[in-house]
Amino acid sequence: MEIKKILLEKEEYYQEIFEKDTIIIHHTAGSHRADWTVACWEHDKNKVGLALKVATSYIIGGISTRDVKDVAWDGVLVCCFDDKFWAHHIGSKNANNSILNKKSVAIEVCNYGPLIKGKDGNFYNYVKSIVPKEQVTTLAKPFKGYIYYHSYTAKQLESLKWLLQDIAKRHPKINLKKGLQEFLDNDDAFELNQAALKGYPGLWTHTNLIAGKSDMYPHPKLIELIKSL
């Protein structure tokens, strides 16, 4: 599978090589275009005007919510920097936050996350834009207080599976059967996980590390994907 390179400037991540034993998957809480996410990272600054160094190695594009015929980015894999390096992507206040960032490869999936159904029958994301009904997943029970979520597309999940396996092949200490897969029989598999917080290796979502996050949510097809690894 082809990986498109839209590389961040070198000051946007740490050019330090660390052995990886973990993959953490996120969704962007944003639009379908991976290049727009990269552009945001290029322009974010800290209080003294320096680069925040907040980013993920990979982004997977999606389908436009404004024009459902715009599928040019759907499933497109983008590399932002070599995954032997690192950047901040977790945002934990725990003492081991830096080491968790250093030893993990991070992936973003373009997706708006939780949705609210309006009185008009439309579904709205957090910026009050409409998400088409065909892009909405209804969960069997609420997650993080929401039952409606922006769907991960079939092509996104296909690309995600390929990328997870590719990363694991190149980083021998990453075992995709460890981590979240070991907890999928539990109702709280996508909730905050103490093993993840302590640095247990394998595959995790951002929700396993930060209680207030909703990325990624327990989409049935995502659960199937993780079980198949």
C-alpha cells in the first residue's frame, strides 16, 4: 500500500530514535483531509512562540462531510515523520508521559468523533456542522456520553489494518495481540486502562490513556479489525 509523504518541518518533532513497543491510535476530531491536519501542526506554537512538537507519525484521510462525492482522501495514508522518531501525542499529566510518547508510534484517523442528533433530524459534530446520515454510526450503548459517532470508513479501516501490520513488522517489540486486544471481552475495553497508563506494550487507543478522550471509539468494525490482528 502506498504511503504519501507530507513531512513536517524538523522542528515539529524530536529527532531522537527510541525503540518502539507500542502503537496508539487516535482520531483527529477534524475534517477528512490529512494535509489540513499537517498544516495545523506546522502552525501551532507554545507561549513563547516555539513549535509545540505535537504530532503523529501517520494520518489516514477520510470522506468529506460537506460533499460525500469527495472521496479523494478516503483511506489515503500520510507519513508526517519517520516513526523511529517521536512527538507528543498523548497529553497525559502522569510522570511517565514523555516515555510513553517516546516508545510509541502514533496514528491519527480523520474523523469528527461524537455527534448530536438535532431536533431537525440532522447529526451535528462539535463545530455544529452537519454530518451526513450515511456517515453516522449508532452504538448499542453510549460511549463517553454519546450514542452517535462519525463513522470510520471501510477504506480507513483497511488502511489502518495494513499500517498496523506494517509498523509491527518493522518494530519487532510491537505485538499487536497485546494491549487492547486482551481486553475486548470487557465492556470497558475502550475506557481508561491502568496497564496502558503504566506502559504495558501493544496496541492501545487514546481513550485508554486519557479519560476525557473519545478517540478512538468502539466502532464495531474497528473491534473486528483489532480482533483479527
